Amino acid sequence: MSNWSKRSQDIDSFKVMELLARASELTAQGIDVIAMGAGEPDFATPPAVSAKAIEAIEQGLTKYTPSTGIAPLKLAISQFYLQRYQLDIAPERIVVTAGASAALLLVFSLIAEADQQVLMTDPGYPCNKQFLRLIEARAKLIAVDGADNFQLNAQHIEQHWDQQSCGVLVASPANPTGTMLTKDELSALSASTKARGGQLVVDEIYHGLTYDGDATSVLAVDDDAFVINSFSKYFGMTGWRLGWIVAPLNAVPALERMAQNLFISPPTIAQHAALAAFESETIELLEQRRWIFKARRDLLIEGLIQLGFKLDVIPQGAFYVYVDASEMTMDSYQFCWQLLEQDGILITPGVDFGHNKSGHYLRFSYTTDIERIKTALHRLAKRLDKKITI
């Protein structure tokens, strides 16, 4: 028996990582595995961003930066909010972080005391509750389904808020479901949370990857909300580990102190590289990629429906399709292993995203090209003994 801390023992594994490790082994053996598991765009980082990184290295820009990020990048993010959302966000309110993960850890550390709770959806991104466990706070998971668009609403806050609650976390678009919150829904959530003295935190890391209309930033209805965003998804910079927070101005000094101690500074080269992410040519490329993702989404949805999977909602954003597979399995984890070992298809089991009917659900990520998606669908058809016309 080890003497490791209880908190470290309480952190659950990310099940898809076990599947990814096995997929790598199979690939090394020459077996063709179609990867539809990880939440990582298959496109390379935009060329202008990579070129900017090389330029930074050549100029010797490799030392620590201010803990909240370099001023030119905060200004560029501020201008991005003005251009895309028509929102005037002062650069001083922006805290650049080592990915959205660092942003979430900082914000949770700011708003939650030990044993306090943050309300969030079940299903939802699994690491959120682990961040809270690390700071001795807790996630209060609220079961949502298709009838709720897999999102929290003001009624949920009214029903589940108690003396231990300190905040609400929502994501729009959401992982794993791809659903979004409207402006009115965000406004109602904000009002309900504020009425109880809580803090609203909105994960907006999939903004830009929406296919049936643009996403609304919570800052359009609540200037005091905390926004989490990232360069990983829309901007295609997963490995660069760069994100940001938009915070109320009076929260920035505390966030800065914690960032100084926990991270020193965000990755320097990544910050300089990200300046090119907002150039017009880069945005044009990213918008082209957005519509490629839409075509993939539409094809995948059509195929999955033909195969008998149930879609409670049509995903509006991100790059995931979350399907009810209860007619095929009641054990999503075992089913994913079977698909990987026997059919060479890597997907994510619902058990990674919570406890709410998680054995029934699967998440397909459409971060691979159209032809590979078609091949995966035909492999699924053979597995299920179904016909498909894709």
C-alpha cells in the first residue's frame, strides 16, 4: 500500500486514453485503426502560426513572459472579441494560460473554497470535476438529456443550488454533445446564478466550430461571467498548450498571483506564434476548415442514423456526435473495446463523461477525413449486420 494522497487516488482515469494506447499498439503492428476518439483536429497548425513560432525562436524570444501573457497577444484577443462578437473587452481583463486546462484550474481555485460545489452537466467533459477535486472542492453533477438539449437551465439552478454551491459551469458548444446555449438561455442562467451569489463560468473553447449559426458569448449578456477559451480547437493548436480567461477586472490580480506560483508564465513561443492566428489569411483558412467539419458531421450523422443509432439532439458545434447505442449495447466501454480490437474503430465510451446512462452512449469524433468516416461506417455496418448507403 502506498501513502499517496487521497486526492490523487480519487482522480479517475480518462478511459479513452487506455483505448488510444491500445490503438497505437495495433497501428504499430500494421493494423488499420480509424481514429474517431480524441478531441483533436486532424488539420495541421496553420502555416502562418508555425512560421511565427520559428521567427520567435530565431529572434531569441524564448524567456519567461508576464504571468498573464504578453501584451500584444492580449491586445489581439481583445480585438478578436470586437471583430467577431462586437464586444469591447479590455486587454487587462484577459489572462493568457497554459491551455484551457490551466484556465479552468485557475478559475476554480478563485471561486471555490474547500468542500464547495460547482454545478455542471452529466454528461460533460470529465476533467472538470477532477480539477475541483484537486483543490478539495467538488462537482455537483446534474443529469441532463435530450429534452434539456444536454444543457443546464435556470430551473436546474433553482432546483439543485444549496448552501455548498458557489458557481455554475456550462459549455457552449459542449463536449461530448455538441449542443449550444442561446443568448436568452445564457441570460437566464446568469440571472439565476447571480441571484444566489454564485459565479457563472462558461467554456467557449469550441467557439468558431459551429455549423448552424454562430455561438453567443456569455459576455454579451453578463460582463461579470468568466469565459474559458483556447487556441486548441478552432485555431488548431492543441500541442501548443495555450488558452485564455476573460475575467472581471477585479479578479485579475488574484488570478495573476496564482498563475505566477503555479505556472510562472504561459508557453512563450506559443504566445508569439498565436499572434498569427488572428491574421486574415489564417482566419480564412480556419473558416474553410469549419465547413469541412460540417460536411463530416452531416455524413456521420446520416450514416449513424441508417445504422440504428439514436440521436437525441443534432450537434450544433464542436466535432462530436453523441449517440444512444442502447439497442446495440448497455456497456459502452466494452463495446468500444470490441470495436477497436475486432473492427479497427476507435471511439469514446459514454462512461468517460459521467454516470447519467453512460453505458448507453458513445461519442464519435469527426476529426478524420470523409473517406475514413465512410470506411468506419461500413465497418460498423458489417459489425451490426446492417445495410448502409453512404
